[in-house]
Amino acid sequence: MRDYRPDFFDFSPTVYLNCAYQGPFPRATAARIEQAVQLKCHPDRLHPQEYFDLPERVRARFAKLVGAGPQEIAITNSATQGIGIVATGLDLKAGDEIIISSRNFPANIFTWLRLRRRGVRVRVIHPKSDRVALAEVEAELSAHTRVVALDWVSYTGGARVDLAALADLAHGRGALLVVDGTQGVGAVPLDLHETPVDALAVAAYKWLLGPYGTGFLYLRPEVQERLDLAVVNWMTVEGSEDFDALPIEEFTLPHAARIFDVPETPNFINLNGLEASLEFVEQAGVAAVFGHCSGLLDRLAAGLRDQGLQLSDAAQPEHRSTILAFKADSLAATGAVHRALATERVAVSLRHGFIRVSPHLYNTEEDIERLLSVVRRA
């Protein structure tokens, strides 16, 4: 694999192993944003058709990335918005049940909990490890379960769950599987036409290397038809681009996920940057990202085991992602290691008592060795 470090900005003297926190811009993304800023400085250069063309180009790239069709993709500003579209759009009533995990990222927790004010029962799994086990989900299922809402890859320790097995469990009870895919999409291969997920929400500022405030929502066509639309994005109305002949008396919305697009969809600065980032991820290849990171994390896991440290469930092959976490024998000792890494300019995250490591294409084996040497001395 070629050396991707020149495609990114120089992080030195920091070793940046924290893509699960913020994915850095490739140089090409920053350049595209600068071009977009010039469009805002000189709006006479901004062609009106670009209001419609730019979102469609981004939508097509999102779809290709996850093995979906463009008509199944809505452009959002976050995973939170994507999950909210589903949670508030479904006709959930008193007595209906939702299953979530306490280890979900907050984007996949609080909107569901808010439904309790309607009398919806939200059952919260408290996993025994840093991932949700299938048996723990199955134990909470009932005839009243309407939605199972879980994260694909744990933001805490990086463990990846089996989406197909989860979908089988949910669908067996007539429930939908709603997934936050933020910590996997762009780094772990996924084909949604081969994986029976009903809805998948993604924030694009991590593994997709895009601007903060960008994302997408995948919706199966059958699910789209079930969702209520509270706010109409005028740009999705058929014929709305012709201001002289707006369909005032009777308008039509397409049978496509884009009716759920965030308003002001083009957002030229963000979306131009996002388009460049998606181009980069596509050209590099998700499989290449996964393979490179897996090799680095295998080296990390071996070194951490040699030092007697405990690894997260992501160390198990069936739960592998591009994130691995570890901890010492106490919270205090783990905190001390994390502080030592910060002092030595090794950027990682501390999550639920685990030190989370998340490399990308710009990282090397030397970066892993530097982390291991700091841990050894801590």
C-alpha cells in the first residue's frame, strides 16, 4: 500500500491515534473548502444548479460507500438527526417498546428515552462487557418490541456487533433494527443490500474524514413509507426549482429518502469539503483502511498483552474494527497511563475506563511503537 502520510497535514510532534474522536481533513478537503469559501466571497460564480447537483453527487458517494442506492440516502447534519428522523417519524404509541444499550453513543440514547413521555417503554440493556451480546438483546425482546437501536461499533472499546444476527433477532419479533454506524462506516466494509439493517445513521466527521456537522441516514424503502414527515425541505418538492411555477395548490414529494434531507442541504462549505473527503475515502478504499488499521492494531494488541494489560472485546477477530481499547488493573492506573500518553504527545481517548486507540492511513508501526514505549514506562 502506498504511503498516505503526504495526503494529510503533519501532526508532529504529536502522534495522532484518535480518529474515532475527530477524523482529520485530507489536504484535498481543506483545498476544496477554500474554493467553497471563495464562492461565498464571490457569489456571482455560484451557479444556481449547484444547489441541486452538489447534494446529489454527495448522496451518490454515500450510497456507493455502503452498498445502497441513492434513493435510500438522506443527507443529514449528524447521526443524532438521522436517529431522530426515525424515532419521531415512527407512529410509536404507549405500550410500544424500544431496546437500547447504555453503551450506545449518546446520539443513540436520548431521543429514544424522550419517547417515554408518550408512554413508550424504553428498555435499557446494561452490557456485562464493552459490547452488547446477542443473548442480552434476545432477553429483552417481547411481543411489544418495535425498535432495536444499537451501535454497530462500540465508541468505547471498538467491538463490532453482528448486524445480520441482530437483524434476525429484531425482525423475528417484527421490530426494526436502527443502527448508529458512525464508528464503522468508512473504515469497515459494509454492504447494506447484503445486510438487513432497516436504518443506519452516520456522522461523517470521524472515519469519513468530513467536516463536523455532516452525515447521512440510510433508510430501507419500506421504512421510508412508514415515517411521518414533520418539516418539508422545499428543495425536495418536485418542481420546486422553478420559482415561477411552484406547485402551490398540490405538491408531490418523491418516493425517496431525500425528502428527509436536512434543510439548506447544499451547505456549500461543508458539502464541498465532504465531497472531497468522500472522494479520498473511495479512492483509498475502505478495505485498504481496514487492512492497514488491522495490521497496526494487531501489533498494538501483541505489545499490550506482553505488558499484561487487558484488551477490549475488539481484540477478538469476530468483533474487530479499526478501534482497540485497553486498560490497566485499576481506574487510577489506567488514568495514569492516559496522562503519560498525553504528556508524551500521543493522542488517544479515555472512554469508560478504557484507553481507546484509533489509527488511520496516516499512522505507521513507528507510531504504535511510540505508544507502547510510553505505556511501558508509565
